[in-house]
Amino acid sequence: MNMKSNIPKHPCANKCIDFKEEQCKTCLVPESAQCAVTTTLNQKYIKGDVVAYMNHIEFDDLEVVEAYQPNDHYWLEGGQIVHESWIRSATVAELDAKRRLTEAEQALAEVS
């Protein structure tokens, strides 16, 4: 007899290494609307925000936020999980350039 799980597809499935068949206690993706509201109030970025890595990190690619995780961490669409102190919102000039700008390029963009 083939038994199917009655657990709905969880957002952690195939992303979090600790996810098995129930809430994994690592990423703690909210399971109720009430938890989602509470989480939203604490997060700096939301799904779809375009961010750049801080200058001390050597990646110049812009990334898109996929989901908030506890303790101010974010899943990025590329599969990375980063602390909010490692990223910042991409500027308009960076969105146009489709990459993180150097500090000098950013200064020029601000005066143009």
C-alpha cells in the first residue's frame, strides 16, 4: 500500500539541509499568518528586493532576496544564506548597471 504524506509542501523543502518532513527548527519559516506578520515587522528586506554585497565582500553581482530567516538572515535566489550585515539595498545606478558599483562609481552616479 502506497501511503502519501498529508503534510503540505513546506517552503524549506529542498532548500534547508535540516528539513525532513516537518518544521526544521533551523530556518523556522512561519507556518501561520500570525507568524508571518510578526516576522515581516522584524525584517529589513522582503522577497524580491535587489541587494548588493557590502564592499568588503568580493562579489559584484546583484542578488534578489528570496526569503527572511531568523536572526536577520536572508535566503538569496542564488541559494546563498547571508546575514543582513553582509548586504545592502542596491542603488538605482547599480540596478541600471546590473552590478555592484565601486565607491568611486557610486560617488559619480550620485552627482550626475
